[in-house]
Amino acid sequence: MTATAQTTSPTRRSTLSKVGHWAMNNGALVGLILLCIGLFIATPAFLTIPNIINIGIQAAVVAILAFGMTFVIVTAGIDLSVGSVAALGAMVSAYSFASLNLPGILTVVVGLGVGMLAGSISGLAIAYGKLPAFIATLAMMSIARGLTLVVSNGTPIDTSDTVNIFGSRVAGIPVPIFAMVLAGVVCWFVLSRTVLGRSMYAVGGNIEAARLSGIPVKRVLVWVYALSGLFAGLAGLVLAGRLRSAGPQAGSGYELDAIAAVVIGGASLAGGSGRATGTLIGAILLAVIRNGLNILNVSSFWQQVVIGCVIALAVGFDVFRRKTDS
């Protein structure tokens, strides 16, 4: 008996260690599963098909913004402008349709192009102008929001029928969910299957070592913020399509949710780590929390408190995990 216990005990400890390691590296997924179970017990209406689809719609815009933010955070940067850039892209798209009579498909291209251009300007200011990412993107946040108000004169503008497709359904599935999945696949592909993605991890891990190894750090940073702007442009079009109009205050505060989704998904603000799948889980987790609290009739004021606590726990968990790994 003793010999058997001695031989099985190490195996059992090894299994527990593997499970603990997996849970440590997939904390957001574990948290999401436990949260869904808890909300289902509290209110069986939570896990109905209509409500699950509703959660997907709620998560879509934040997830698309967060996928772009993932590139930035992987390189140890930050982009505070994505919410305003999303609004600007949607507004210029709507203006080009309502006032310039551009065809619908071109209004989509314009919206995406404006987002990418705004992100590229931030990237150039950071890479070549040596501005801190916080300052450069804070300035772009103000500029983009101001331009949105200038273009719209402070009033909503109707979007083209092509943009409005983002608010429709295909085979019963909302188009925003398709857009979210597409953005996630692109983010995953760039990070895991391209030289640019590997360069992002290298820059975030040690920017000086990346420079010495021949990686064009400045060019990589410009691309990072350009991609963040492109994804913000797409998010703005999705949001405008759902509302069938571009609003001057659209996307306000969304940059904080995007950052939270990336961090909750396991990325480190110190750079060098981050995954598209983790970001998706983080965005869905935020949507589930808000949806569940709404179903339970919890005040929106308390919802902000809960979201803040979740973000603090995610950052604290990341710090603990990095100390454990070291």
C-alpha cells in the first residue's frame, strides 16, 4: 500500500500541477465559465439563444477595438484614441455618403481609411517624433473627437445602405458577430503567422534587443498603430451600422473597455505577450458581466464598480503570474 501510494502520489501531483498551470494561463476562460454557470443558476434566462446572441452583439464593437489594441499592448504601448477614431471614421463615412454622394462601398473604404490614417499619424509621432504613446494617442483622441464634431456640426448623419448592412443579419446571425470573428482571425493571423507579428512580440519584450537584432522598430510601431486605427475604423462602421447613423459622441469611453478586454484576456501591459483568443474572451467576459447585471436589475452605477474591480483583479493576476513564472 505504501509503495503504491508513493508511486501514484507524484503522478497525482503532476496532474494537479498541470491543471493549475493551465488555469493560471487561462484565468479569463475559467472566470468566464464560472460566471456563466453562476448567472445561469441565478437566472435561467441567461443561457437562452436570444440572450447569447445579444451578448455577441454587445461584445462585437469592443472586441474589434480590442483586437487592434492587442497589437499595441503587445509592443508595450497604449492607444487612448480608438474610441474617438472609431467615431471619426464612421462620421466621415456618413458625410461622404450624405454630402459627397459617394457609392456605398466607397463609404466603407473611406471609414476604414480614415481610421488607418489616424492610427498611422499616432504611430509616426511615437516612432519618429519620440512622443510617449500615452501623450500621442491622448492628443489624437482629442483631435479625432474634435474633427468628428466639426464634420457633423454636432448632429448625427445617416449612413449608407452598405454601412447599414453591419446592423443586419445573415442566416439569422447578426453581421456584427461575423465582423468580430473576421477581425479576430486577422488579429490571430498577424500575431502568429507573420514576420510583423513576431516583430511585435520582440519589440514588446525588449525594444533595444529588437533594434540590435535588425528589426525595423520604428516601422513596426507605425504599422502597429495603423492597424489599431484600421480596426477602430471597422468598429466605428459596425456601431454606425447598428444605429443606421454616425453620432458625434459615438465610441466615448470604448477605449477603456478595449484596454480592459486585452488585459483581462491575459496580455501584459509590460509588453511581449498577448493573444487574439484571450482578447476575445476578455471582451465576451465584459459583455457577460454587463448583460448578467442588467438581467439581475443591478444599477448601471454599480456595474462600473464591478467592471473596475474585474480590471484591477486582472492586472493583479498578471503581476502575480509573472512573479510566479520568474
